[in-house]
Amino acid sequence: MRSTRKGKIGFGIIVIVTVVLMVFPFVWQVITSVKSPGEIFQAPPSILPEQIYTQNYKDVFTAGVPFHWYLRNSLIIAGLTTIVCLIIGSFAAYVLARFKFKGQALFLGILLAVAMFPQVAIISPLFLFFRDIGLLNTYPGLILPYTTFALPLTIWILTSFFRELPTDLEDAALIDGCSPFQSFYRIIVPLAAPGMVTTAILVFIFAWNEFLFALIFNTANHMRTVTVGITMFPGLHEVPWGTIFAASTIITLPLVLMVLILQKRIVQGLTAGSVKG
Amino acid sequence: MKSRTYLPYYFIAPAAIVIFGIALYPILHTFFISLHQINLKFPDLGMSFIWFENYIRLFQDGRAMGALFNTIFFTVSTVALELVFGMIIAILMDRALRFRGILRATVLIPWAMPTVVAAMLWRWMYNDQSGIINAILYGTGIIPEYIQFLAEPALAWTAVIVTEVWKTTPFMALLLLAGLQVIPREVYEASEIDGASKVRTFFTITLPLLRPVLLVALLFRTLDAFRVFDVIFVMTGGGPGNATESLSLYTYKTMFGALDFGYGSALSVLTFVCVIIISVLYIKFIGTRGQQ
């Protein structure tokens, strides 16, 4: 590519501006989380904290909000959603990748419809139904809707991974007398492990970050999830920003690190299906 | 081997059952509830069938129409901005081999953050006394005094839209990058030999080749923006007044504030119908372009 020096410098500046705009808010969150209350409300704000104030992180767990419960709830709900989604989704993805069957187009159409579905359109019947059968303020009450809305993504990504696997091994297994189900879980699943990991991360992030269902279905304090939890920190006079951002950092830092380490795979999973159509 | 013909159905059955039970059947039920008067504040009154009264009320309700307008405004402005910025970042990542890794890593940070956390963070950065945005704008002389961003409708909208665009542009950029990467290099080289300028090449070569991916990305982003809830709930709560209230937020307040499930369900159906209209328009557009 021919390019002038001026063009190169301009290009470099755009790259730097983009990087700063994308990263700065997250960095600012971490910086604010280690500032003392006095420093937080200082105007104009100091760029770097005068001293590292760790009390905010202690307050997360002691300032009247049972944040450790929220963490436990989110871990269980997002974890189980991921497992259920992968099991159910990999079955469906396997037949979509390997078989032609009647109703296939209909099934794919329904998946697409669910992926585009406004969640708010079903909260009234689900709320009444869950209330009547006692699923409000339970783990399954959130795992069920999360699984439903994460299934399209799960199935798309897994289908594109399964399609890339060679069929020879399955054929050999069938000849050796394996049932299709055995060849699925003995051969396909282990071979597709990398694709499973990618999918698992995406589903976990979706479930961990969800807010609307969590806000509506799990209103009892001991059943709340982290996203609802961080909006619950009570302030005496002012919003306790230091504590909120300490909590925010606790719930985002692990995700951000995981995403950065596995970035290639995650991007591959995110864009699977959108390019090939 | 006869049993094998049914095999695919056994394998998709669990997914189909969950989707039918938790998404498809409930949407029909939402419509059913919307034809009733049902308020959880008065459980003894139960449900009474009132035909389309909730829908008549809906079209006479200025707040509902305002929320519909707000949602359309939010959707159009955020998706347009995401398209522009997403395209810029995608082109940067496509061209700048040396910076691709760092750019990809940085755009994944806003993407991975929960929307609620991002909204809290930006709300704090917009703070009228200790917010960094006021400090920067004041410090550089762009504004003469500190602004109460979230207290004035136009500024509150700007604040909310900036937050949403920051959070969701990465998704657009990554999808567009995937689309750019399947365009063969030779196409660009041929255009360059023909003496076409870079801008001309972009509009006559890149954009048409990118169209399928572009439309998929736009469809997903449009529908996602249309159901906006978290950002507005956290940043403004729909305020000042109801200036930034979206359909989802008004629906939530109707159902879980006023406990009016009948009318709330009518609002839900309105959102659902809008989403169907948007999808049909996009799919028609993708379809007709595909045939050319």
C-alpha cells in the first residue's frame, strides 16, 4: 500500500483516539473505585488517586448490602444457564450441521425470531405464570428465560463449528455399531471442545450481564443478581460512588480479563454465521 | 434404520420445547392478557374481558405515544452513529495490521461490560459537580460553567445516546470487520490501478460488497436498540419528566409500578408489533438486494 507520511500520522492519531475513548471509561471506573469519598467528590477530579483507598472494596461486602449473596446468585445462575444451554444447544446444532430434515427452515426461522424478540413482550405472562407455580425468586426462574434467549446464539455458533469437523470419524463409528447419540457425545463433542468453550463464554457473559428479567423476577434481597445489586447500594446523603465502582470492578474485571485473553476466539464466535449467512 | 428418520426431531426437541414454552406461547398469552382489565393492586377483581379497550387507551395516551416516539428517535440516532463509528473502527482494524490486536482488545472492553455498569459509570462521568466530562469541557473552555447533563431533555438524550453508542459500537465494528476480511485484496488493487480514489473505492466497491453483512449487523442493532431498557433505567429513569422514557421502560413502570398488567401487556404488544414491522422491512430489503 502506498501511503504518505502525513496519511500515516493521521491514521495513527485516529487509532490512538479510538483506543483512548474505548478504554478510558473502564480505567476511570477502576481509578474511582480506589479514591476516598473526599477525593471522589472533589472538583475538578484528580486524575490519579492521592492514595489507594481500599475501604470501598471492604464496604462492598459490609455496607448493608449482601453483595456476596448477589455474587453467588449470579455465578450459579450464569453457570447453570451456560451448562443447560450448551447441552440443549449442542443437540440441536448437531442435527442442523449433519442432517437435512423437514421443518429445518421453520426451526431456523423461529431461532432468528427469538434472537430478535423484545424481552418486554413476554414479561407479563411469564411473571404471572412464575408467580402461580412459585418460580419467582428462584434460580430456575431466571435460568429458564436466559436459556431461551441464549439458545439461538448457542445453536448458530455450535452449528458453524460442527460443520467444520470432518464426518469420517462419525461414519467409522456408525459402522462399528455406535448409535448416532453415542457418536455425537463420544466423537463430536470432544472434537468441538474449542467451539464449546467459545460458546460457553458468550452465554455466560450474556447471563451475567442481564438486567430486565433479574429486576422483575428476583426481587427478594437474597435472590438478587449482581447487575441489579449494584443499583441497590444505599447512600446516606450522596450516592456511594466509590462502593458502587468497587463492586462494578469486582463484577467486570474477571470478564474483561477473560475476554482479552481469549479475544480471537470470542470475535470468531460473535461473528459466526453473520458472514456466511 | 427406520428410526433414524425421526432422529433430528429428538435432537431439536429440547430446544424447541424451551423456546415454545418460554417465548412463543407467552407472546400469544401477552395478547390474551392485553384484552383484559387486570390490576394486581386489586387481585379480588380478577380479570375481566374488555375487548380492545386497552388499545384504544394506548392511542389516546400521550405518554405512550411519547415513549414510542422516544424509542424510534433513540433507535435511529444510536444505530446511525454506531454505523459510522463502527465502520471507521472496522476499517482501522482491517488496514492497520500492526494495531489490529490492540484495537480488537480495546473494543472488547465496552462490549464485555454489563450495560448497567456502563450506564452507572457514564452517569457518574456526567455528574454535575465532580464529573470528569464537565471538568474536561470546562477546563478546555468549551462550556462557560458546569452543566447538569441529566436534568435537561436534549442533554439527557445526548448523554444516554453517547453511552449506548460507546457500549454497542464494538459489536458493529467486529461484524463489519468480519465482512471486510472476506473481500479479496485483488478487488482493491484493481480499483487502485484504474485510478479510483480511496473514497470512491469505498462507495463503489467496499460498500456494495459489504451489503449482506451490513444489513445483518444493522438488523440486529436496530432491534436491540428498540428494546432499550437498562441504559435509560439507570441513567435518567426516563426523566427529566418523561423526556427520555422508552417503550420498554414505560411498560415496566405500568406493570410493576402501577401493577396494571392489562394495559402493560397492550404496550408490550405494541413493542412486539413494531419489532415485526422493522424485521419485515429489513428482510424484504435483504431479499430484494440478494436477487440483483
